[in-house]
Amino acid sequence: MVIGPNAFIAKNQALRENVFMMAVCIELRIPLFLIGKPGSSKSLAKAIVASSMQGKTSKHPLLRHFKQVHMFSYQCSQLSTSQSIHDVFQAALCFQTNQNTAEFV
């Protein structure tokens, strides 16, 4: 996702921090729990990172040096259980077993 100069998106501190932390944690394979109030750019940051970090097929030359990303998301609510969060981690683990971790995360 390219955010051009004419896009009506506030490129605020929260968005920059979320994108930065996601990129770093993804590259280092560190699980990240992104928590915040509605409207704090969590979903937008995820969309930007997911569409931008496509490994060797990324549009931006700098991002071609990073691994291709596949996101596993879970939106918690008051009804969420520890088992449902664990299931998402297990799904990600199973997905990664068949991938080349040098190119894909």
C-alpha cells in the first residue's frame, strides 16, 4: 500500500510507531501484541505493512531486502479466551513449518 502525498491519511506518530514496530518484530520473528484505542492506526499500520513487505516482489527497492510477510491477526474482545489466542499462534506455527524462513515470515 503506497501512501501518496494526496492520500487523506494522517501520517501521525502512532502510525509511524506501529509500522516501525511491526516491521522490526516481523523481521526478527518476535510476536507482537498491538493494543490501543479505536482509531489509533493499528489496522491501517497492519494493512500498510502487509501490502508493502512482499519480499523480492515489493514495489519499493528497500523493502525487497526484507522477508515476505503473511499476517495472522486476532481481534480480541470481552469474549476472547486464552485458547482462541493460542489457536492463532498454532495456526501461524503450522503455516511456517512449510515455508522457507530465509525468505518468508
